[in-house]
Amino acid sequence: MADLPVATRSICPHCRAGLDAELIDRDGRVILRRECPEHGPIEALAYGDSGRWRDAQRYDRPGASPLLRQTASELGCPRDCGICPEHAQHTCLGIIEVNTGCNLDCPVCFAESGTGHQPDGYSLSLAQVESMLDAFVAAEGEPEAVQLSGGEPSLHPEILDMLAAAKAREIPLVMLNTNGIRLARDARFAPALAALGIHVYLQFDGFDDATHLAIRGRRLQAIKQAALDRCAAAGVGVSLAAAVERGINEHELGAIVRFGVEHPAVNGVFFQPVTHTGRHPEFDPLDRLTNVEVIRGLCAQLPEWFREDDFVAVPCCSPTCRSATYALYDGEDLVPLPRLVDVDRYLGFVTNRAVPDVEVAAALAGLFSASAAGGTERTGDRLECVACGVGLPDELQRIAARGFMVVAQDFQDEWTLDVAKLRKCCVAEIVPDGRIIPFCAYNAAGYRAQVRADLAAGATA
Amino acid sequence: MIAGVSLHDLETDPKGCCARLYESDAVRWLLDDELHPGGERLTLRLARLAGVAPRARVVDVACGSGATALLLERELGCVTVGVDLGARAIEQARRATPAGARASFLLGDAEALPLPDASFDAALSECSLCTFPNMPRAIAEMARVVRPGGSIAIADVTADLDALPAELRSAAARLACVADARSADAYAALLRDAGCEPLAIERHDAELRAMADRVEARLRVARMLAPPGDERERIREAAALAHLAIDAIARGHLGYALLTARV
């Protein structure tokens, strides 16, 4: 099992030069350290607790290969994306950014989207999206999950056709990543999503005006509420996605989860520490948020419901990328699933202990995966299988099947890019030329700008 | 009533109460079938700590439905006699005994074991000593049935009773092996008083914590299922008690220890 220090590769956040790097334990935290010949020593917080980092390593399950790899390994990671032969995992979740235009100009936006004219802006055609979905199906065989994103994808005139195209390829989980403005304003949109069986991934950062202004530049609470109420009325399942930033909305983690479990449309909350790529506020790379700080903050704000060990390091990606839990909630109390099931034991990460039930183990592996979202039929079936496997009574199995998902997902940026982690990335951008580029490489290693420039050039050619 | 046991029974017949309680399906579900902290792993640790040799003759006092006796036979080749006050437990143990196994099970009282003197290499008691109203008597009985030079192996909840909140010292808490628990040193003193020589004390508080966590979580989900009314309130109270126990473990006022002594 890996122990610190660990040698890896990274890049210089200033010039993107590839550099030898090292993960070290400093005062109980894990720091990614390297030195750029031009820009000097560079350090960033990689994980907030070195003990938890070590503990998480036993979740580093070997990856599976995709059916197809689109590029050759020539220049070395992360310059060959992708997916190149050196990549150590298939793709659990594919993302297609259908446009760059948006109806917000958020101060925080890794995609650098906005309302104004963008010289390198684009809007994909339905045919392009269909060919990208086909590329994803060719690579994965039976893809688990795809998310249409942007920009603000709901602004795309053909977005419903694009979502339908994903459903037509029998991808079980098709998500729309949206800010909710169209959902709030267009009464026909949520019913149309419901008819297609789409899961909404709703940007939802908190409740305070200050939070909205700092992250989104506008007070959006009424819009979010209206969007959610329309989803509830139409029967659309929603995951709340909160961008969390030091000093801005760290104090709202508990309130977001409490709101989510009580809202009939919401099946889960995804906390994403702000990636310092694209547009972002001033930050200290050694005092950024990682999953550790997010989970700790949540537990401190909701001690009656959560503690740190309720969260399981998700094994498909690098175990410090994503931690997740599921919880049973009945309107009064909330009990995290790992307190009822010895998840470690079933997932087989404890040595010298037999996996007690392979079906339960398979269901848990599906639940603790980057392709899972709360409230979907597949998640419900898996939760029911687990609940049954550990002997919960029937009625409780039904409560369990509605399990509420809470996730902390720390994406990498130019400061935190760790090639060893990246090689196991299972969330990827599908790009129009058919490449499948790990999400963090797309954002941090220059692919986003390249793809946009290529598309803009193609559009004007 | 908690799983077929009333508070009146508890006051008049605590041993019988305990035996019946741990037989009940509801309690087995609450404990996720791991009837003592650490499960099989800690049972084997206790046997090793007590120097239980392969093929040793072992008596398991308050054996429940026989899991430990059968484990010791399976893993160490021991010939084990299990004694329990619960008729249903003894029946379950006999049914669970595979054909050809040498383990046997007797209905009997820990304070008056139905066994001859000096007939065993070791006596084992897991998570049950503190439920016996007369602990010195139960230890004297174990010492009596073990041959000189043999060993006594105890696993039990340890408690700093003065530091525990009143709720955890109540009659109901006795069922959870808390209200009458002693400190590890006090158990060692009991062994010494019975003429035995204490050999080892090993603390495993984390295992008790894991078990209390499990019970608390299962009580909380059981509360979700209970119809509104008295039953739901009783489950809520039990969950609150489990929560107090978790707190006490975190403060070091409750724990779990393995103790061994030479007879």
C-alpha cells in the first residue's frame, strides 16, 4: 500500500510545464510539491488529513479497461489524452458540454462560460452530440452515466433532442447539469425532462445572498426554489451540486443537506470544492478545501446525522477524489447506510476476510461509484439489494431504496494536478472529435482551450 | 417490554431475563448477529491470550446459541461444553452443531455449573460475567471446574460506574452489560480473590464502540418502522441510551477488556 512521500508528476500552474512532483505529509496534511525551473517551488494542499489519506489508499481498487482507446501514449501524461493506453480506468461518467453560452456570468466558472460574445464560443449540433454519444458507447460498451453540461445546456435549442439521444442509447443515468433558470421560468421544461427520464444536476451553492453574489454574481435563491418545486411537481429527481469555497459558503454545508433531505425532488447533494481553473476568486493553494475539510465541516454542522467515518472513499477513481455516503431518512431522523452495513467488508478492502455476499458486494460497488446518483431506479435497486442482504425488514428496505446520497468530489486544477491520480480518473469530457479526456486534464492541462479554439476555427472555416 | 423481557422480570430474575433477551430475534438483529464486541476475531484472540491449546477441553459459560463453542472446535479443535440458562439458546446451539462435532450444550446456571471439578483446561466467559448477580460465585465456579494450571478467560464490558450518567446505571442498562460492569482492575481483583493468578488484561474499547454504533443505528432505523405510540417511544429511549453509551466510551468511562488468569 502506498505511503507518503509518494513520487508523482504534476505541472507548473503558471506555464503548464510537466514536472516531477512529490506528495508529502506536512503537519498531518498531504501537500503536492514540485519545483518549476522558471517559476520556482510550487505547493498545494492535496488532501486535508494524511491519516485519512493513508486509510483511503486501501480503496484504490484496480481499474478496468475501456473497450477502445482513442490516442497513443507519446508525450507522457497528461499530454496524450485521451484515453491513451496508459490510462488506468474506464469512464464511469461521460460529460458533454453542448455549448459555452450561459445566462449567468458567475465569478466562479471552470468552463469560463458567460452571457457575452465569446470569440472561442461554440454550440454543438445535435449530429455532433449524437456522434459523441456513439463514441462513448463504442468506448464503454454499456456506459453507466452521461451528463450534458455547458455553458448552460438548457439554453441550447436542441437540448431535449440531445437528452433523448442519450436515453435512446440506453444509458441508464442521463443528467442535465443546469443552473435552474430555465426550469424556474419555463413551465414546460421540467415535465419534458420527466417524460424523458432525465436526472437534474442542479447548481445549488447555499442560501445566503453573500454566497450567491460571491459565486454566481446574482441572488438566485428564489429561482432555485422555483426550479426545485417544478421538478418535484413533474417528478424529476434532482441532485444538488454545490461549489464550496473557503470563507464563502463553508458554513452552509449542513443547511444544504438538511434542505435537500426535506425537499421532495432532491435525492442527493454533491459538494465540489471550487477548482481554481477558469474564473475563480483569489485563493491560497495551501488553504484550499479538499474532501476532508468539506466532510469535516458537514459533520460539525450536522453532528446529529453525520460523522466523518460515514463517508466511504469511492474506489473507482483515485480514493481521494470522491467520498460518498447514503442515508436513510424518514422525515425525522437520518441514519447513514455505512452504520448498518460494514461497507469495507463487502467491498473486500479488508485483507484476510471473505466477502460475505457477492451480490451485496456488487450492489455496493455500484453505489460507491462515480456513475451513481441518488433517487434513480438503479440506485434504488442496489440499495434495496444491500438492505435485504444485511437483513433489514421489508419496510426498511423501501426506506433504504430512497436513500439520500451525499458526495464530496474534489476535482483537480493546475495547482493540484497529480498525474498518478489523473491516470485513474473515471469522469471524462467527451469531445467532438471522439476523444474522451479525463475531466481534470481537460480543465487543468490545457485541453479545454484547445478544444474551444478548434471548434471556433471549425465554425468560422 | 423489550424483546419479551419486562422491567419487573428484570428485577426479580435478572439472569433469566438476560438469557431470554439474547435469545430473541429482535436483539440478534440489533446486534447484527455479532453478540459480543469484536465478534469471532476477538473470541479467538481471547482463546490465544488464555493459552487455549489445540484440542483443549473448554467450558463456555453463558454460551448463548453456541457460536463460540463451535468456533473453538472449528478453529482450534477444542472440545467445548457450552452452558446457558436459556432453554431456547441451548436448543439453538444443539441444532447448530454439525454432525460429527464434539461440542455439547447443557442447560445450567453459571453460579452452579452442572459440571465436575477440575474437568476442563479452560473456562471462557464472554460478555456475560457482569450480568451475573453474584460475580464472585460465578468466578469460583469457573475456577472449580478448571484443572489446576488451567486458565480462565473473561471478555467483558468495563465501566467506571461513578462516572456514568444515571440512565446507564439503570435496570434497563443491566441488559446491555453496562449497569453492573466493573473496571478491568476490579475484574482482576475478583479473579485474585477466587485464588487465581491474573495473567493479562487487554483493552478493546474500539470494538465496543463499533458495536454500540451498530446498535444505535439499528435502533434508530427500527424507530422509523415502529407505529407511532408507546413502542416508538421505547425504541427512541433505547436509542438515546445507546447514544449515551457511545459518549461514555468516547470519554473512556465504558470499555471492553479481555482478561486471563491461571487457576
